[in-house]
Amino acid sequence: MALFPEIQFSAADHGIGSALCDEALMEKITQRQQPALDELYLRYGRSLRVLIGSVVREESEADDVLQESFLQIWREARNYSPRAGKPLGWVITIARRRAIDRVRRRDCYRRAKQRFEDEIRPAAVSSGRRNATHSEVARTDLRRFLGQQMRNLPAVQREVVELAYFGGLSQREIAATTRTPLGTVKTRLQLGMRKLTQCMRPLRHKI
């Protein structure tokens, strides 16, 4: 199965009422004319949203990626060249790459979180090899060490890790609580968890 199914763009998507062709729109976007970007969104936003959603599989993330894609189009419009193909192909390529990057970051975060959970989970006490006192000391030392590493995180990363891992909040709840864009919350959480996982790795055989 292809990663991206073929998308059939409807007449409504193409903005039949607009007198400007896609190439002319791109030229105006290059000239930093905001209405041209709005028109491009009206033509293709719905279909690009479907394409992105087929990859990320999560409604909230599809909306984020769509917004990120159009921001990239706005910033990088000067990089588009008609010799490379139609504007629609260029736009689809941007959305496709953004969607793939989002899935990769999400998977990376989940793997880091799982490794972190595995590494801080106290090892089962082997019969006759470890007594309760030894295990409790190990857990106390681990909590102390983890607290130190948390304090070493940048404040914004420490905040989201505490709210997510220790407070039990979802990423969307953290975004609402901290009044931070959801994409920023996800990035901070991913970076914070990665750093904590790395610092815990040397201790995995000492717990």
C-alpha cells in the first residue's frame, strides 16, 4: 500500500471562482501578499488535510501539520521554481514531508518514554540475592538522582515533563494549562524525556 493515497482534488478545491492560476498565486506569495496564501489554502487546504490525516492518523496532529505546512510555504515561497513542476506538486511535497516528520518525532518520543519507564522501574528483587533494605536504598538513590536531573532540564522542558509524567496530564491539557501551542509542548516533552533517558542509561544495571 502506498504511504500516500492519490488525492482527487475537486472543483471546489481548485477555487474555480478565482481568476488567478496557481503559478500567479505563488508569485504573489513570493511577494509576501497574504491574500494569495489565503486563496491557496482555500483551494487545497481541505484535500491536503485529508492527505496529512492519512499519515499521522490523529486529528489534532493533522491540523497542526497543515498549519505548519502553510507556514513553510509562506516562508519558502522563493524556493519554488516553475521549472521543477506545478505549484500543487511542490505544496503536496511539503505537506508529505511535514507529515512524515511528525510521525517520526511522535514515534521517537514514545520510544524514549518507554525506555525511560523501563529504566526507572526498580528491578525485581531476585530471591536470596537482594533484600528489602537494599532495594529501598536503591530506589531512594534513584529518586534523588532523578530529581537532580530534572532540575538540570531547561525550565520549559521540566514543566511539561512534570505535568505529563508526574501530573498525568495529556499533551493537549498541558497546552491549555500553560497556554503554549500544542506543537511546542510536544517538542519540549520529547526533548526532556530524551535527556532524562540518556542520563539514566548508566544506572540501568545498578538499580
